[in-house]
Amino acid sequence: MSAKPDFATMSTIELRAYVLGHRNDEEALHAYLDKLHSESPRSRVYQPEDDVSEAIAEYMQHKNSNA
């Protein structure tokens, strides 16, 4: 059995690759999500029952204003 890598020292890209290769590793998933949130604290995770139409409209407006 191999030791787990140090998630704190991994880049976001490395962590993503690890999570995709180890889909049952919840610790890695949490480390990846924590790293994503620390890099983009305004990001939000939506639940399936959430109405995301306002968020999509806001995203599209922001995207179009930067084009």
C-alpha cells in the first residue's frame, strides 16, 4: 500500500488529476475543493434544487462585457 501524497503541496492541476484517478478518496476531494475555494473565494457550489438562472445571467453579462 502506497502512502498518500501531501495534498497541501500539490498544485490545483495535480490535485485535480489525483482526484480523477482516485475517485473514492474523499480526503483528496476535500483538499481539491478547499484549494479551489481558496483561489476563488467568491465561487459557490449550487445544489440540484437551486434556481441558478440568476447566476447564469450574471455570468453571461460579465463574460460578454469582457469580450
